[in-house]
Amino acid sequence: AGVYYPDKTRVGWWKNGYPEYFAKVLNSINWIGIRVFIENQELDLSKATVLEFQRVLDMKRGTLERNCELELDDGKRLSLSSLRFCSMQDPELGCLDYRIQPLNFSGRIRLEPILDFDVHNEDSNYGEYFWEGNESGHKGDQCYNLAKTKKTEFTVAAGMAITPIGELTDSMELNDHYQIGWKLEFQISPEKEVGIHKFCSILSSFDHDPKEISEIAINKAEQAKENGFQKLLEDHIQSWANIWKDSDIIIEGDIEAQQGIRFNIFHLFQTYKGDDPRMNIGPKGFTGEKYGGSTYWDTEAYCIPFYLGNSDPAVARQLLVYRHKHLPKAIENAEKLGFKDGAALYPMVTMNGEECHNEWEITFEEIHRNGAIAYAIHRYMEYTGDREYLAEYGLEVVVGIARFWMQRMNYSENKKQWVILGVTGPNEYENNVNNNWYTNFLATWCLGFAIKCWDHVKTHHGERHKELEAALNLDRKEVDSWAERMEKVYLPRDEERKVNLQQDNFLDKEIMNAEMIPANERPINQHWSWDRILRSCFIKQADVLQGMYFFYDDFRKEELERNFDFYEPMTVHESSLSPCVHSVLASRLGRSEKAYELYLRTARLDLDDFNKEVHEGLHITSMAGTWISVVEGFGGYHVSEGKIHFDPLLPEGWEALEFKLKFRGNLVRVNISRSMVRIELEEGTDITIIVSGANQNLTKDSPIEIPFDR
Ligand code: BGC
């Protein structure tokens, strides 16, 4: 995590303002390799007859297990088993238990555990190898392998130690170019299982002095070996148990739905722990090269609610601080595009604050991302009650964003209102449109939010306010201009249908239902030409509805319903971020069947490969959306003016739903069964909760119990 390479941009036609590079988190040392030789013949699963094969991802314990039985060409039969984990107790440690047992022969086998730095990125723009300065060696019973990234000069070092299972007949060092390890020989016979425990440390100069890193890697591997596999496995399982204790979601009566949500929660915690503000969450986490492991608006719009509900507020705060650290770069980025006076445009894709995206319709035009960053600050304050954040960090970010929106709008003499031209909304199946409703609404909200933040800091942190006034060169006059502007921003709307219009002229399109697209043409992004997609009415992901989800309190239910009924049928949900938002809205509208259909689609997106792209990696950020669809959708969880609301809806077939939530120092357990909503306060102090519209007092001694039949 955090180790990246700035891969030189490659585009068909260069546009001024494009970034020089796309930052990529790199494939790094392969620590799991073990070659197996039977009487000097290398074992190759693709050539053997596989009699049995089972691979198990144990999400409760966080282990990956594989068991298989094979028959070789010469009739030799054997069983292999392996179990490995990346320690949750110590993120720099990976451990592997590998065993082999002959079933009908005796002889000699050799295991070659290796650390392999011959790794490439398939998506390298110029076919380059991103690592250099490879160095490796043995030291006593340990070995290490190290390399540096080109240009960015991060050092990554791995150490390895081995404990044999069974008696070794010979052991030799192996040092072959990028690979280092041992050749370990065993005598085997049917009743004798042999194997190894492999302990690997992986460290980077992100956290260690590069001069000492190989030494530390070796010591760490040695220490792991001393602790032993069993102990490390138990510690790891215990760490997972601590996570599951408060973060599990239990769905009774629907095994597919249950497996789906746990798969999502598991991957989110594997990806991001929240203990380092330099880190963020890539759309594919570390499971695939697509999106380069860089940061997108996904974090603010989707991941923050998950971590707010499940972790200490410090975790979500880290994610906000990450953007604060990037503020100078966001200002620089805006300047490159011609904005001035402290206007900040956060990048669409970034690693260190610099823009990495290079498709003009997104780089320059998908500017709604700026709004999501302000919205995340608002959400964080609502959920945690921590307003101190504003004075320390938040206000500067919000002001930069407000200034950007002020400059990005222009006054239309024709409309006698302020407009935002040439944008791409969240629905990327429209490019370069004028007055995307979501963008205009969000931009206007940002101005109002900035005013509130400014006033708050002025009232509660006078000294800091003065300091910021000077540092930001901001005065009341400028703040008043935001208030004035807010009143005059154009929001496209169709009065006949009484819906918010996705953009100007949206109704010129042929309005069709996505069900009319033949199945063999779905997903359309893999079958249709781009111009055809752009001309169609089909929507990639929530756009107007994304806004109505964010600003739920601002719209009446009938209004939400009208917009949902207009837009959802045109939506092809070809972004993983789409089904979850629609599922929440469907729940809020009491459309249980629709909410459930979309829930399964988000929860099992990767397990069932709905969008036929799982080979590119898992959709980590949308996994947070899955959590949202359960807790905010079926659980009906919503925070408004600092108060928790629940308005549950249980899909048909679910006997019960149970989850826990962290909210302002409280830990609340919610159980929704077919006949009752039960809310318990596990930790914290008395609070008022609004359940299905009625105020309820929750104390540790008296849980809320309300009859329920939705
Ligand atoms: C979506 C974006 C998203 C990106 C990364 C795209 O397909 O349209 O909204 O930020 O994927 O998840």
C-alpha cells in the first residue's frame, strides 16, 4: 500500500492540462511461491489429472485454504494442502502452511520456497518493468529479496524463514536472478506427510529506513518463525474475531444474501484499516490493476459511511485529512486549468494529490467529485458530532471548493441564472453536457455549506477564524457573494413530469426502458459504440438519484418516487456503484422487491460476476455501497440533524436482519425480525432514536422493542 509508480501518460491525442502520468500501485514481490519436484520432475497442476479440488476462503478466520488430490502421468497419486493468511495482527507478515502426502508411492521430493521479485504490471503503459536495484541474499537461516521502484524510489524488502514439517534429507540455498529461497529435500512414503511453514515479512520504505530495511525484514521473518505458525494463526484469527464482533451483519433465512454481505465486509477490512492518513482506498483495492489503486470520489461518497458506522471516528477522519493534505495540489490543479484565488479542484484520480486521469471528458469535466469531498465532511460531522474538525482542517478544504464552484459557473443572459456548462455527471454515459442537475445542485449546496462552516468557526474558534481569514484572504464580502449566488443557480427541471432533469435537453432523447436492450447486447459498454451510448437515454449509474440519495431530507417522498420511476428504468447499472444507491432509495420508497433485487446485485456483484469483469479485480469501493444498502436501505438508518432514524423494511424471505452501528460514542445493536424491531445500547450513554417516525429513548437497561410488520 502506498508504493506506486508514475507511469507516463499514454493517449491518442494530447490535450493541454492532461497529467504527465498515471500513478499505479505496483504488483510487488510474490511471497507465496513454492515449487514442487517429485523425483526431479516439476509438479504442474495443469498437466496432472486433478481428482479432487477445493478452495475455501474462510471469511471468519481470514484464511485461504486449498486441498487437492492429483494423479501424475506415471500413476503416482498424491494430495496437497495449503493454508495461508496475510496477518491482520501484523500487516507486514504473511504465513503459509504447505503439505504434501503421497498416496501410493515412496520417493524423493523437493520443495523450493521462494521470494520472487520477477513481477510485472500487465497495464504498464510502455511495457516497462517498474522495479530496479534488485538485491537478495541469505543470512543464517533467513533470506531476503529487495527492489526499488524506478523514479519514485520506494524500497520494498521481503524476508523469509522456513520451518520444515517432516525430516529434511538435504537443504541448499537457491539464488536465481530475481528469486531467492531454498531447495529442501524430503524422503516421502504413503503414510508420511511432509511440508513447510513459510514465514514472510514484507516491508516498504514508506514505514522503514531503506538502509535498514533488509535487516528488519530478516529479523521479522525470524521472529515469526520463533513464534510459530499456530500462534500467528491464532493471533490473526483473534484480530478478525475483534472485527467481526462489531461489524458482522446477520441475515437469517437467505444464505446467498448472507454470504454476499460478509464477502463485502471481509474485503473492506482487508483493504483499509484506517491507521495511516497517507493511505486511501482504490476502487479495486489491491485485487486488480484496473484504476491503479488510486483514490476516486468513491471514498467520500461510498466508503466514508461504512467506516463511520463500523470503526472509530478516527478512521473516517483519516480519510478526510488525506484530502486536506492534498489541498495545495488541488489548488495547483485548478490553477493549471485557469482558476485562481485559492479555488481548488480535487483530482478525479490521484495518489499524491496530483491528477492522474487522462480522458478530457472526465479529467476536466467530471467535477462533481469536488462536491463529494465537501459532502463527506458534512456527513462526518453529522455522524460523529466532531465539529472541531472544521477549525483544524475542514474549513480550508470547503472554502477552496466553494471558490472553485463560484468561478466554474457563468451567468447566462438567456436564462438569467448561473449555469455550469461542459460537465460529466456521475452518469459517465453522457459527456460534456450542460447543467447536469446533480452537479448544479451539489455545487449550490457546497456554497451554503461553506457559509455555515465559516460561521461556525467564527462563533466557536475566534482566534483560528482570524488566522484563516488572513491565510485564505477571505472576508465577509466574499462569503456574502456565495449566499447571493446560491439563490440564482439554474436547476433543470421538467414541469410536466415534475422531475429534475439530468441535464439540459435530456428530453430530446428517445426515452426507453433498459429492459428493451437485448440481453446479448448487455453490458452496453462492451457491445455498443461510444457515440451510440452517448446518444441513448441509458444511464450508467445514479445521477439525479445520487443527489436525491445524498440530500434525502430535502425532497418529499412523492418527489423521490417520481424521479425514481423516471430514471431507474433507464439505468443499466454498469458501474458497480449503481445498484447500491438505487437499492437504498427503493427501500425508502417501500419497494421491497426492487430493493432486494438490487441488493443481490451489489452484494454478489463479484461472487456472481454480474458485469462480466471480475477478472479485472473486485469492486472494493462499491462493497461499502453494499453495506449502505443493508444498513441505510433495509435498516432504514438515516442521520438527520444529529439524530438517528430507523425506518426498516425486511425483504420477503428474510427472517431477521441484525447489525451494529457506531454513532457518537455509542454502539447500537439493531435486530429486525418479522414481528419486532429491537434496538439495544451496547456501549455509550442514553440517546433518543426515531423509529418509524416516533421518538424512543434508548438506555442500557431498557432496549427499544417495537412491533413490526413491513
Ligand atoms: C464510475 C465512477 C467511479 C469509477 C471507479 C467508474 O466506472 O463511473 O463513478 O468513480 O468507476 O470506481
